[in-house]
Amino acid sequence: MSDLPVTYAGLDYLDRTRALISGAVQPAGIALRYVVVPPADLFRRVSQYTEFDAAEMSASTYFNLIARGDERYLAIPVFPSRNFRHGYIFVGARSGIDAPRDLIGRRVGISEYQMTAAMWQRAVLMHDYDVQPQDIRWFEGGLRHPGYVERNETEAPADVSIERIPADKTLEGMLEQGELDALFSANLPRALIDGSGRVRRLFSNWIDVEKEYYHRTRFYPVMHLVVLRRALYREYPWIAASLLDAFTKAQRVGWRRLLETGSLAAMLPWLPRDLAEIAEVFGPSHWQYGFQENYALISAMCQYHFEQGLSARRLTPEELFAEETQQAPTTAEAALYEFQP
């Protein structure tokens, strides 16, 4: 019997998915075709169409689809993208914003209100600094290019002010010119890194702030997850566990290569130091896949999503992920996280 052909669309990560792209790791019973798609196009195509059998997807957008009854997809607990987001809140150098509560009443740019990164940033403001989404004037639009088209049109929360910027302007340009006071972004603004001093981070000690956040919450925020076309899953339910196992193995291959510091796998001069710091902060595992391993974090995301008006009801982790993956162990081989810097 031949393997089931499955087309997967996702980003090209140097470590955790490269073994799937190259074919060094192959899902059991599946002939995987890995298509690399840039993130802006990927999330729009996955949200608006159903052209791929499986795909990497914005967690927040997926939650929104499920909450409004769109059941084209079902997730597996693979999280290709995670990132702390305290360090991605940017303010104009002359904005007078020095602390989170200084954002109250200000004009803040954001590519899309529904973005997962922005959901986490608002959750931090709400729960740690008592700054509510209603306290801020939000402006959506293109980050660096005018005329951004939203990936998944959603209804704005009734009590939150969200406006579109002029069609010929960009969020970064408006921040640089002082037309916006702050910017929530998943990318570093050019004016932050060009030496001009026109833009700075809200949290100047962002790494320390993010470490403290992790120690207190144990959350390493999930940005993206992996979804299957539900019709395909219903016909072949075994593919959920097969893909979960393959993604876990591919992650293991990439991580072990990073640990081979005799010849550095990435162009990071202090990679051995970084690996030692990760071990110190996170302990034996820092980037876990799996349902049970991430249950508390996913449950918190469901709450944040609901309280920010991104879903009409509070979702549960159980309804988001394929049943076959909810008990599947993914950390049996602890060697993945044996640090040898």
C-alpha cells in the first residue's frame, strides 16, 4: 500500500522543520510534500481557502475560526513558532511613553488586531499592568507597505476603538513621524535598528522582563500551530499522530545539531553561552510540543482570546486539537534537551 500524499504549507525554520523539508524525517504512512510559503501569504491563504492538506497557522486566527463555527481545520499540538513579545512593543522617542500605563489614551499601530503576537501583548498589559484594550486607540494597516489586506476579516469588539490608517501610509512611517505613539509588531522597525534613535522599545530591559514573566507564569508564548484539513483527518484520523511524531523527530534532529558547538550550526558567535542560558532559565525543556505539556498555556490563550473579544465564547483546549494527539507522549526521549555547550 502506498503512502498517503499530504501537502503541508509552512515556514522554513533552520532547525525545527528542516529535516521535514529535506526528507531526512518522514511521517509514517505519509508522503509529505513540504511547501514553503512566506507568513503573510501563508496565513491569508490558509484562512481564506482550503488548498493545503496541512499547514502552519496563526493560533489566534485558528481560535477565531473555531469560535465562529468554521470547522475546516483541526489542530495538532505542534508549535513551530514561539516568542516572548514584551520586546516587540515600540514607542516613538518623543512620545513620552516610559511605562506601560503611559499607553492609556495613546494612538497605537498594529497590523491586525487579531494577531497572536498582539493578543499576548494585550494580555500582558491587561493582567500585569492594568491597561485594558479599551484604554488604547488602535490603528490597523500595512507595516512597511501601504494597503495591507486582512487575512481573516473579523468583527471588531464593540467597546474597542480600531481604525484603518490612510491607504497611502504605513504603520512604521507614522510611528517615525509621530503620527502614532507606539507600535505593536512581530518585526523590528527599521527606525529601531538604523541608529537614528527615532524609535525605542517600551521595555529597555526586555530580556530581564521576559525572563521574569516566564519564571512567574511558566508561559513561553505560542504564536503558530499546525492544522489539518478536517475532511482529510476524518477520512484518515491516524495522520494526526503520525505528523505529531514526525514534527517532534524533526525538532529533535535540529536541536541536536545546535548542540554540536564544535562547529556552530547558526551564525551566532555566542551560541554556547545562549544554550547555557536557556538551560538555566527553562530547565530541561524549553520548546515542548504536545497537548498535556502545553495545556495550561493553551487554556490561558483561550481565556485571553475570549476576554479580548476575539472569540464570541471561551474555547476549551480539548476542542482545538485532534483527540488522537491529546494523550500522545512527545517528551519520552529527554535527550532532545541534554545541554552540552
